[in-house]
Amino acid sequence: MTAHVLPPAPPVQRPRVLVVGTLFATAATVMGFIALLAVYLVARASVIETGSTWLPQGVVIPLQQPNTIFMTLLMSVVTIQWAVNAVARDDRVNAYLALGLTIVLGFASIVMTTYLWSLMGLDIAGGIQGVLIYTITGAHIAMLVVAMIFTALITLRTLGGQFDSRQHDGVTAAALFWHAMVFVYALIWIIIYVTK
């Protein structure tokens, strides 16, 4: 009598590891920005309590460029979600188009932010205002660059056929981080640019 040997069990798949990891990293990043914005608000309140103005003499923060950046990032929210939807439907052409357009919109936001910095004329040696504004907006640019790199890597992996309608966690994770980056900019837009 011969014994039948069963094949080994397949390895246990851990669902959504990339999404959960991205969620933790995104939460930590957003908390860091909330802390930076809290420091900014406290510093602004302490300067205003003394009776002086927050921005130094001659410094103007125009609102047209921050509004344009915000609208561009809102369009990128639509395109990144379009990419998630296209990958979930196995629509490769629209997925590539949406992911590429998202990266282009991110690059346009970086260009507009650097142009805004040149218009503001803030000097970091002139007080805490310049240091805080450049730190917060520069950190947001760093977050945007990370989101663009993440999206570019996911685009390459999508081109390689790794993500499709059965497995699109990578595109979902990139979209999650991208949405958080836009949310952070919305906070910056209100706190730094609109309320000045």
C-alpha cells in the first residue's frame, strides 16, 4: 500500500501590504506637517500679539500662484484616481495616460512653487517668517517629489504587467499618498497663503 503525498500548501498571501505600509507612512508624514503648521500658527500668533505685522516690510505673498498650484493639484487628484480606475478595469492605455499626466501635473506644481518663491522675496535671515514658510513649503515640495517618484515606479511596474484588475494595490497605494500630499497642500494654502 503506497501513501499519497500531498503537494505543499501555497504560501499565505498577505493582502494589501503595500497599501497598509503606505497608509502608515502617509499618516506619519501628515502628522509631521500638522506639527510644522502648528509651530507656524503659534509663531504667527505671538508676533501678531505684539502689535506688529506677521510678514516683514516689503514682503508680498501673491495669491494667484498658490491658487494655480492648488487647482493643478486638484486636477492631479482626478488623474491619479483615473489611473486607479483604469488599472482596475485593465484599461492599459488610459492607465498609462493618467499616470503620466499625474506626474506632469506634479512637475508643473514644482515649477510654479519655485516661481512663487522668487516673487515672495522672503529672506531667511530676516526673521522666523521666512524660515517657517520656506521650511513648510520646501517640505511639501519634497513630499511631492516622493509622490512623483512613487507614481513613476508604479507606472513602470504597471508597464511591466505587474498590476491589473486582479492586483492593483500598488496604484491604489500611490494614489493614497498622492491624495495625502494634496490634502497637505490644502492646509498650507489656507494657513500660509490665504490667511497670511
